[in-house]
Amino acid sequence: MSNSIWCFENVNLFQILCPHKLKQYQKDHFEGFKKGDVIYFPDDSSKSIFMVSKGKVKIVSYSQEGEEIVKAILGKGEIFGEKALLGEDKRDDYALACTEPTELCPMKLPDMYELMRQNEKFGLSIYKLIGFRIKKMERRFEALLHKDVKTRLCDFLKEMADEKGIESGSEVIVNHFFTQKDFADLIGTKRETVTRLFNELKQDGIIDYTRKEIRIRGVENL
Amino acid sequence: MSNSIWCFENVNLFQILCPHKLKQYQKDHFEGFKKGDVIYFPDDSSKSIFMVSKGKVKIVSYSQEGEEIVKAILGKGEIFGEKALLGEDKRDDYALACTEPTELCPMKLPDMYELMRQNEKFGLSIYKLIGFRIKKMERRFEALLHKDVKTRLCDFLKEMADEKGIESGSEVIVNHFFTQKDFADLIGTKRETVTRLFNELKQDGIIDYTRKEIRIRGVENL
DNA sequence: CAAAAAATGTAAGCTGCATCACATAAAGGT
DNA sequence: ACCTTTATGTGATGCAGCTTACATTTTTTG
């Protein structure tokens, strides 16, 4: 299990980006958000990128018809707003705090570029992270195109197990902060279907689901 | 109608990337591919990015089950392989020539970085292009999630009209090189459904479809 | 120009999952 | 502890579009 949250490709993003450690960025770099607070709106100018230092952030946009598109749900140590680095001048989605309190390390674009210049390895790993985001999106797209809901859920669980699972004997434990609605949004289905599937997997003895953790008995069975 | 193919954000990518104009890159920069030729395979190392100078290139990958995922179909002036700039070391998809002859302007990564250093505006516009690719993928994803097939097809036609349509009186003419199977792959449906829908739109007098061009009577009707 | 291959046209039947409509349970607020 | 809100559980019903199965037309090839 790669600890890809804190450490990305051997570069500790958190340490570099998290302001508490860096005197010169100490002011104004620590913001408390309440549940439901909007961190940025579409059409806000893309001046910063952010790292979640506490809580849970949801990146969403809305279709004409007002349906929600969940692009990502991010926890501690994860980065968002990174499209600003690709010449985006206005945000095209919402970033919403969805726990209380949610805390962020914002990093202004010029500061970011400065950091990237100073630390080439860091710069590279930021671009690499963008590359991974693209691939993740492509995988999601592919799944939606060709896989049925059950397969998508299982793949998603495997991914979680790989990214943040803890091995414990023959099981893998994944601590999570998702609701079943969150799962549904992320794999492109409805909440009811997720409920049904989790219970099916439970029945089959493959997983053990609670609101806080999922125990997977044999990732290969998914 | 923006001529976004040749000129991207006021930077003429073609002129910069196309080798014929640049003495120092004149060798080896002009490759002829036959229909079906593979330009790169997954796991090839990502050493170059390419611009199509003639023909049609398809970027695809395959799921476990062997189903095709069409990520893009590119024509003259369009760029692919750009994930190499994001620290990708191995390709994760196929690039296939699908016309004969297909010609490319390859650009080795170091040369590319050199060019980007020399011409900052160019460098920026390359990253911007990547940003646009991400947004395009996100739009496709959203469409798949929330829109029915007919809407997806209409949106796709609108996009084509916008990107490469020629206004002619009250109509917009879009010259294209897609088969109905291509359309199906790109909007995430089956060929038969595309056929049905094109004929439906024809019946309703909204479009006029031939293998070479589509005439749209009133893009707003789509 | 004939034959093969590729693209397009059409229709009937089936199914995965959304939708609707509630019931129960857990969490959070006061 | 009580009340409100949020999350989860479970059946009944419907339908968009996939599947399957051919027919026809257009393009390509030898």
C-alpha cells in the first residue's frame, strides 16, 4: 500500500506545502471552513492551489439541468485547484467544504511557481500529480463506458484499498469518510444501488461495511 | 467559429512545431504511416509529443475485456502524446494512424522543453492546451453521467460545428472524417443507435448527413 | 469491373439500473 | 433525553438503449 497521500513520488508535498512549517508563509494560510462553505465558485479567478490539512473537500460542478457532477472528494493531504497551474484563469467548478471544521493550506500561484523553481523535484512531482489526475479521470470514464455498476464499485474499493488500505492479517482495512451517496456519485450510480451492492458484498462475506471503515477479505475476490 | 486547430490562444502551434519550417529539426521529422499503423504502444517510453500534419490519428486503449476506449480522434494540426509533458514515462494508450498516408511532426521531449524555454508564450499555451484537454474529458464524463444519447450526439455536433464548422448562409457545414462507429465510440454508445439518431435528425430536417460533411440547419435546433 | 470489405439501415426483444415510494436507523443539535 | 436531520435498507415498476440478427449500400481492392 503506497502512502500516496502524504508522500508523492518521494516528495513530501505536505511538508513543502503546509504553511505551519514555513515561516515566510505563516500569515493567512490557515483557514477554517464550516460544513457547506464554498471554498471557491466557478468563475472565481484561479489564483491559488490548495492542500487539505483537515477535513473533507468536494469538487463538483453542475449540469444545465442542475445535476451534480462530483469530480473528486479529497481528504487530508490531498491537493485541489491544480488546474490553475495549467493556465486556467477562472475556476470551472465548485470546491465545497463538507466537514466541520475543514482546514486548508492555500498557496498563491506566484508562490507556487517560486517553490517549483526552487525545488525542481517538487515541481516535477506536481506535474506528475496532474498527470495522475488525468489518468484517474480516464479510468473513471472507461469504467462508466464499459463496466456495470458492481464492477465499478469493486474497482473503486480496490483502488481505495491500494491507496489508503491497511493490511491486517488476511484483511485490508480502509478507513473512509464517504457516505453511500458519495460512493454513488463517484462511481456514477444512485445511492439505492450502492446500498444494495454493499449488502450483497456483505452477504457474500467479501466485505464488512461500516460508516467508518471497510474491511475487505481478499481484495482479489472483489 | 474559432480556428482553434492551427492557432491556439494566439500562438500558432503548427508553425512552431511543424518541422518543415525549422531547419534545425529537419531530419527525421516527417514520417509516413499507413492505415492501421501503430504510432506508439502502451508501455513505449513517452519520449515525444506529436502533431498531426496529415491524416487522422486515433488514441485508444483497451479494457481487460478487450473493449475499445476511444480517447480522441485527431486531425491535421492537432497534438497528441502530450501527457509526456506531465512526467508520464510510459504511454498508457495506443496511437493509431487511421488514414493513409498519415504524417506527423514528432518533437522529442528535450527539444520540446527547449522550445518552451525559448518561447514562453508557446510554453504557456502548451500547458493551457493540456488544461483544455482535461476540461474536454470532464465534459465527456459529465455527458455520459447525466445526458441521454441523443443529447450527447447533439452536443457533440455543436462542438464540431464550433470547432471546425464553416458558416454558409443559414447553415453550418462541418467537413468530417468520422464513420458512424467513430461517432458512437466518441459519445459512448453503439453504432446502430447513432444511425437511428442521424436519420431521426435528418427526418426532422435539422441536419443533412453524408459521409464527408454534415450540414446543420440552425445549430440552436440541436 | 467483379468481388470482398466496410459502412450504413432497420427492427424485435431483453435487461440493468433508474425511479418511486416508503421504512428504519444512526448522528447531531439543544 | 428528545427531536431533527442525515444516512441507510428494501421492494415494485418502467424504459432507454444494448443486443442480436439480418439487409442494403458504398468503398476499396485485385
